[in-house]
Amino acid sequence: MRKIIVLILLCAAASFAGAAPLVPAGSTQTALFAGGCFWSMQSAFEKVYGVISAVSGYTGGKTRKPTYDNYAENGHVEAVLVTWDPARLSYSELLDAYWHHTDPTDANGQFVDRGPQYKPIVYYMNDQQKAQAEASKAALAKSGKLPRPVATDIQKAGDFYAAEAYHQDYPKKNPDNYAYYYENSGRPQFFAKTWGEAANTDPAAPPVQGASWKKPATDQLKKMLSPMQFDVTQREGTEPPFDNEYWNNEKDGIYVDIVSGEPLFSSTDKFDSGTGWPSFTRPLVPSNIMLNTDKSFGMVRNEVKSRYAGSHLGHLFDDGPAPTGLRYCMDSASLRFIPVADMQKDGYGQYLKLFNK
């Protein structure tokens, strides 16, 4: 037991205060979008594979350090700063995600949110982004999908100010409130009519068609899980390093929550961290990951939990490889591996594109 604790502490050597967002390292790019309520924009971008982070905030105004109480009166709009991995996602694909989560024809707000602070704007960081944004807007206008002309502006990006902490990941922190807001905002109806039902992935809906990620009752969990799996997922336990199922698994596939089945990680993001636990540079579905502050062992770390089942998965550190600079140090006991050959029949077929050579 002493050896296990020592290794746990080694795994936690890169601890950091609180649960603040980590700064990605390596080859990344950033983009800035305004599309109405930043809760919905942040939630939408976080679901895009290849996106590393999405931060809600304010831009476009004349004052520095605006707040939620004064940003609108000072000419700012709600916006989201997106950081992504260009090796996995192109700017054109990011623009496509943006169009599919706004009403590009509404210049006076977005859905139930009215006023200039909610107008849709694509902010470009450089000439290349400007050219691609203009081309994407022109293609959208010619697509015949929209009921009215495209009214979204394309403007040069200026200073961006992150919004208050309570606005960040609001849909995750307040799922019931956000679900009520989203369903009554007009978005689901517009997206379904314009893009088809498949476009309605909010509010944080399970990504597999017809799936429902739920946590069984405790009595059932004790029957379906091994003692180690139960201890890790339900009691924040830790399995032995180098003596667990997936630490050296090199097969292609995805990893899902052992309790609920919600998809969490992909083998395409797995790397050998040398810690003896399976480690990943990013989640497969960021919206299925929750972070909590863990003050055990005299340190302050980011505990990683699954969203729907609330399973303890492991911890997050900022000493991983490029492009994210992150290390999701997970317990095998909290995961179930779905090999590529089984993904379709098990209901995870939409992720097969990750493994197309």
C-alpha cells in the first residue's frame, strides 16, 4: 500500500491550485465567435472533436475588463474564444460548426436573446481566417438552406475578456436551468427546420443516437461492478499502477464510463505517460467530463468525473504532450474499452471516422 501511495503522489507531482482552466501547449490555433448567448456557443464548441477549450467572454466594446453588469452598455457582445488542434480540425470545419449553432440571418440578436450584445459576428485573427470566413459565408448564402439572407458580420478580432467564473460551463454546472432555457429559446426548432434533427445536440445531449447515460442504483452497481471498480468509481479509490487493465493497451478504440457507457476518451489521444495508468491528452467528448477540486494527500488537484454517472475517473494534470499539454491520468477500473470492431454494434458508430486511415 505504501508503494501505491508513493506512486499516486508521483502521478500528482504536477498539481496546481484550484480547478482553473489549463493553458494548452503545442501547436494550437484560436478563433473568436459571437452568436448570441455565450452559454450555448461555449456548449456547442466544446462538443466539436479537435476543440481543446472554449471560453465565454466579452469583446468588441470600448472599455477594458467589462463585467456582466456593464458589458452591453459599453458596446461589447457576448463571445466565445475557441482554442483547437489544427491537426484534427480545420478552421473551415469550425466555421461550419458555428453556422449550425446560430441563426445567421438575424442581425438583431439570437433567438430569444435580443439586442446588439447578442448579434452574430465571426471575428478573424488573421488574413487567412478572414478569407476563409468570407468564403464560408458566401457558400452558406448560396446553399439555399436559410430562409433569409445571411446577416452575420465578419470583423477583425480585438481584445477578449473572459466572463465571470459562474458563466463558464454554465450548462454543465446548471443542467436543469440551461435545459429549460435552451428548449424555450427557439434554437431546437430553428436547427431542426434548417439543418435536420441531427443538428440538435444541445443541451449536452448524449452523442449516440437514442442513447441515455444513466447511473444505476447503488444495489445494482454493487452487482455489476467488481469491488475495485466500485471503490474507484464510487469512493474515489485508486487502482495499482502498472497492474490494471488498460495502462498499456495499444488497441484502437474508445473508452467509455464503466457505469453509464457515456463515451469519454479515444485511443487516438492515448499516450504512455510512464505512470502506470492509462493517460490521454484530451477527452473524446469534452461535455461528458466534469472537474472537481480534490484536496486529498495535502495537495490541490483537478479530479475528473463523468458527467452523467458522476463516476470518479482520475485526475487532470498540465504536464502532458502537445498539442494540448494536458494529461488525463485515468483509472482503468472506471473505464470500459470498446474496440473498433465492436463500436458500430455497441452504438458508437459515429466515432469510427476517427480510425479511418
